[in-house]
Amino acid sequence: MSNNNNSGSNKLVVPQAREAMDRFKMEAANEVGVNLKQGYNGDLTSREAGSVGGQMVKKMIESYENSIK
């Protein structure tokens, strides 16, 4: 159970970061060979969507590891 009022939503803490997150998502999709479009992407398979999300997490971890060296 969530303690916030926007559970189930995809709101960013910093709304101005939306454009940067969209670019990051497109870059990750390109890297794993998923054809991501601007706007609606509900026709992606679970495997494709998971590949994009997994690549984003991988890149975030790499970025963090590089920042603590």
C-alpha cells in the first residue's frame, strides 16, 4: 500500500525532467534495437518494453559506478 496520493502514476519528481527522460528512453531503445516512437507505444511486446527498461537501469548503474570512482 502506497503512502502517496499518486500511486499507480508515472509522475516525475521534477516535471521539467520529462524531456531528458524521454531522450534517455529513446537512446536505450535504440541500443537494444526496439523501435520506440514518440507518443503511444502500447503495441510493444512485454519483452521489448522490458529490454528498454532493463537497458535504462543498466545505464543508470554504470553512470553511478563511474561517478564513485
